Amino acid sequence: MRLASIDILRAVTMVLMIWVNDFWTLSNVPKWLMHAAGNEDYLGFSDIIFPLFLFIVGLSIPFAIRNRMHKGKSRSSIALHILIRSFSLLLIGFYLMNYEVAFDEGILIGKDFWTILMTLAVVLVWVDWEKTSTPKKYHPHFRAVGAVLLIFLAIIYKGGDTGQDWMQVHWWGILGLIGWAYLSNALIFLYSKGNLTAIVLVWFVFNVLCVLFQLGIVEGPDGFLRYFSVLYQGTIPAFTAAGVLTTLLFQKYSTTKINYAYLILAILGIVNIAMGLITGPIWGISKIQGTPSWLAICSGIGVLAFILFHYLADIKKKTKWATFISPAGTATLTCYMIPYMVYPIRSLLGFRLPDIFNSSFVGLSLSFVFALLVVAFTGWMERKGYKLKL
């Protein structure tokens, strides 16, 4: 069973993510749209988008794993699939994160061309070539070229203020954080067999870890274990656990009456938002600091958003309005990667619109048009069979 509401919610979130990620090219953007600074007790619109995507990852996990089980896949084969997908997200996220701190003058081919080749390598390795019209005999060669290209790009990489650094984990990047959240929650769901009590406990533990880390009771270890900090800090996987919990509660109570399921979820969402607002004065509402209040508020928004989209898309069947952006929900990774090809090409060409088109309402409008064009191009590629698949 696949819910249209989840695909549409994912598509809307992806469009908004591309839009807010483009704000760095603009000036005079209203403060309420921007990310809050690290020292601010503030929730900007941009601070909600990534948590919502993590929440949607959790919404999808029960459907995806149970679908594989219904197809006769063994638990071990599903676990292997989860590990491969997670590693792929971590690897791509690792490269994208290092692109952010690359030292242009120190890289043999320059930062922009390095990024173009990195994006091309991701395409060569992770496109689902079996769905394309290219001869099957070439598929392994495409992936091999992509893998060699990634190795070459790692060899020539220079990062830091003066090019003194090689590629390293400063943080995991957006895709890497998704990878850790997906890995932990998908494996827990798989081996707990989707037990509701177990998922409630996991969600609670991740929230508690977030609080303990904020209080300084849990501190990140040094050495190799620091690479797992996303998990023991709790915040990121907690968003995805909230999504898994929402799906399980919906499936449990919607069999009786859909309004009862909505009521249970509405209570969950409102309580989360209330907890976030109540505890806000204690540690602040901050994405950069990953505070428990930010976690609670955004988790609550995710639950309420699911209710709204389910009612519109799955109950009222109001889905035509989302047809144009649907590729952002079905070819999400493809959609996310396209700007990483566009930005460096634009930089190499020295292309920039006059300042009037990069400021305030006009700039925001054109930036949103850019997001829609990315989705349109994603849809065109998807129809041709070119879609990234982990």
C-alpha cells in the first residue's frame, strides 16, 4: 500500500528545500524565511524544512520494508539493502559536505569543475541504468567510470582556508544525516518487526538523548566513535522515529475509524508543539544547536502536516494540483542533486542576473521558479528512465 499523501508531502518538502537552499544567492530575504543564526532563540521557515524531510523518511519506512517482505524478501536481504542505501547516502553526503569547504585555488581542476565531475560521478554510479534505454552491456562500465572518478576527485581534493586539508568529516552533510537517521530507524523497525511498543521506546530514547546532550550529560567521545555522533546526540534520528511512529499509529487506529486515527495523531502533534514552546525558555529553539524544543516543535508540525495531506490526497483525492511537482516526490535524490550541477556551471560562465532580480520579492519569486524548473527537468529525466536509485 502506497499513500499518495506521503509522495506529495515529500514533493512539496523537496521543492521548498531547493527553494530555501537557493537563498544564499539572494539579498534582502525576510528574516522569517531564513535559517536562524546559531546563537538565536528563533525558528525560521527554513529551519522546518529539513526536519520535515527526516520525518517523511520515517513515514515511508514501514511501507517500504513491509512491501519488500510481501515480495518474499528475507530479513537479511532487506537489512543488506538498508546498509547499502545508508552507505550510499553517507558517501554522497561526505562528498557534498567537502565541496562546501573546498579550496578552489588548491584543487587541480578548480572547485567548480570538481563539483561538476562529482555530480557526474554520482549519476554514473547511482542511476538505475536498467530502466534506461542504454544497452545493458554498458551498465557496469558506467558505474566503474563513476567509481574511478570519485577516487580521482578524492585524490586531487584540497580543503580548508589554505588548502591544507584533505577530505574529512566536518559533519555528514544533509544526505549523510538522512543516511544515519534512515539506517538506525529502518534496522530497528526491521528487527523489531514493526512492534509499536518498541518504536515508541526508540522514539522516547532518541528524544531523551537529545535532552541529555543538550544538558551536557552525554558528551561526544573522541576517536572513531565520533563518526557516530549523529546517533548518540539523538536529535536527527528522533525526527525519523517520529515519522515511523506516526505511520504505525495511523495504521493501528485507521482500521477502526479514520477520524479516530486523526484525533490520536492530532493529539501527538499538538502535544509535541506545546512541549517545544513550553521548554523553549530553557534551552531555546535552535536548529544549529539541535535543541529539544526545535525537535519537539518540528516533529509536531510533521505529524499535523501528515494529517492534512492525507485528508486532502487520500480521502478527498485532491491530487491533481501536485501533478507538476510529483517528480520531486518520486525521484527525490535526482531532484536534490541537479542544483549541484547548475551552480558550478553558472559560476564558470560568470552568469548572474542584475541585482534587482536577486533581491527581495522578485528574487524570491525567481528562486522559486528555479526550484520548479529543477523539478520539471527531474520529471523529464524520469520519463526518459534516468533516475538516481540507492
